[in-house]
Amino acid sequence: MRLMIRQAKCYRSGEWILTDVRVDDGIITSVGDRLPTGDEDEIVEANGKTLLPGLIDVHVHLREPGFEEKETIASGSRAAARGGFTTIAAMPNTEPVTDTADLVREQYRKAGKEAVVNVHFYGAITEGLRGEELTDFQALKEAGAFALTDDGVGIQSAGQMLAAMERAKEVGLTVVAHCEDNSLADRGVMHDGEKASRLGLPGIPAEAEAAHIVRDALLAERTGVHYHVCHVSSAASVQAIREAKQRGVHMTAEVTPHHLVLTEDDIPGDNALYKMNPPLRSARDRSALMAGLLDGTIDFIATDHAPHETAAKRRGFRGAPFGVIGLETAFPLLYTRLVLTGFLTLEQLVKRMSTAPAACFGLPGGVICEGAQADLTLVDLEREETVDPAAFYSKSENTPFCGWRLTGWPVWTMVGGQVVYDEAQGGITG
């Protein structure tokens, strides 16, 4: 298929300028001003909307198999397309856990049939996420595992994490860590701060996260493995990562939109739509996350999209599961709260939502240039909408941003040269 996108604003030579982009059989073949038209199958008139490299999210929970009432590969990928994401990576905490080569291959088979965006799958570090026996890393890699993680739980044994890193380095896979020391977290349900004290709820101290990061940075330094920290949430963690990077540790880190925008002070009582792990922390922690994102200590943004049924999230902090969704709101949320407020430029936000995750994990995409894969997103930076969970493509509605008025919404998404979402044509087209 040959397609021309005309008069879209693209970031070229240090500025946002009107640009034409030609796509031929899934590859960008020309980028320039007022390119001649010819035998295109379709011409997309951007009318000055902003063209971005497709967004990339390396931390999502698609819940399939085992929890299809919350999300599926199909529904999650459609939510991603609506949110402007062209590539996502799904965590292995499914049922059964994605801990064997056969299960990884089955996930890719299903995604090949049902997903409308590029979907990668993690393999588990330990069998059943139990933190005991290591999985067969080589077999997982050969089956296509994106990286290795026991996300949702931390590897409690330093010896086991060292063994995992040594083996991962041998086979050439990244170790991706949910950092949480259970002896410190101790069944907490929110940040161990003022709000927990007022509500009489057990807290999770920031040190539960930072302690594992410090430990793992030392182990990564010893082994030389690529070590990636999920959903950083505290000032102590940012400092630990900064110091490790200064020592030359091969280490990357992500932060979620909700940790950049919200703090414990925003939690309106015992409302589990604000319950996630790691929890929303103090204003000081949020400031440190913002600074870390700006100075490169934190490499990029990932949503930790974690769907749950509405009834489950009505049980309050003590009874509800951890997690919020984010694929369909991440870009407008961050554009509104970080770009329009002057904290980041638009090109800095795009780098942290597309270019940087692609570079950190060696993924195609993240750029708009000749020869690049045609994973693209058109965004209407003038459009304002109110977040309405009833309109989500996700099967779940557990967002703390319901009713928020946000600006800058994706309206068109292309994956591998195929248009998979077009708001003007009613939504999902793939």
C-alpha cells in the first residue's frame, strides 16, 4: 500500500514544520515539503495536525490468558491504538504465567491474529513468579521473549537475582525489575505518609523500592547485564539510579504518567481508583521524579496499564487490587500537565514516549525518517476532551482521571503502513 500524509507538523531540523510523508509497503520512503503526488492508494490530509513517531509502551498488562474479564490482547491493543501507541510489551503475570517457550509462542500466535498494534511479550524470570527456580532463559529468548521480568512482585533473594542476571547476560536478555522488598512493604496498601496516617491504612515506605534498586544496581554492575527499573516512584530511588548510572552501570528506568501527575495529597479518601503499586507518594517524591525525567536519570515513560473490573476497585484500599489503566489517556494527560505548563517541550515528551524506549530496548520505530518503519500517530494538539471511561476501548474503566479536561488527543494511528485507528472513520479500522 502506498500512502501520502500531507501537511502534517513534524519535528525536523530543530523545529516543528509542515511536512509531507510518503509510505510505501510499510516503510517511510520520503519526508519533505510538498512532495509530488503520484500513484498513491490513499492521501491523508493532516491539515496541520502533528505527526509523531508511534508511541511505545514497554509496560502493560493485557491479562490474557486467565483474566479476560479485565482485558484481552484484542481489547488492550485497540486501547493502545486509540492512545497513539503502535508498540506495546505485555507483562507475564497471566494465568498461567508466561514462563515457558510454548506459552510465549502462543501469546505471539494470538497477537498475530487479534492485535492491531505491535505486541511483544515478556518471559518470567522465575517459574510461576514464585521467586525460586529460574525459567529457561535461552528457550524463552528463542521463542521471542522481549525481556525477562517477574513484574508484580520483586525478586526477594539477592542470590536469586544475581543468578538471574548472570544467566540473562549470557543469553543477551534484559532483566526488568519490579523493585519491592516485601519485608519493608509488609502488606501496605498506599504510601507510608500523611494520607495513610489520616486514613488509618498500612503504608508502603519508599525504602521498600529503593532498597531493591540499590541492591540490584550492585549486582548489575558486577554482571554487566542490562537492568531496567519499572515504575520508579520515590526520591530515594531516583538518587540511587542516578548514582548507579554515574558509576557506569548499564541501567535504565521508567516512570508512569500517574506518578508524574498525582501525589498522595490527591487521593480523595478510601478510593481505590488511586491504589497502585508502587503507590502515589509525596510531593517531594513527585518533584524528584520530574527532575529525574528531565535530566535523564529516568529514561522514559511507561503506563503500567493495569486493568481491573469496576466492582473490584470499589472495595476500598484494603480490599481492591493494585493498578490503574493508562493507554488511552497517557499522551493528552502528559501534554496537558507537562508540555502546556512548560515543564517539557513537545519534542522532549515525544522522545520519552517513543524515541527513548525504542533505543533502550532496540525496537524499530521511534523516528520519522526515510527507511524507518511506518509506525505513526497524528495528534490534534488543539483538541480538548473530557476523560470518559465509558468511551474506552479497554474492557476496564479504572482510571483516576475520570472527568479531567485534557488537551492533545491522538486521532489517527498507523502500524506498519496500515491505518489501524482513524477517529474520522469511527475509530478502529484494523
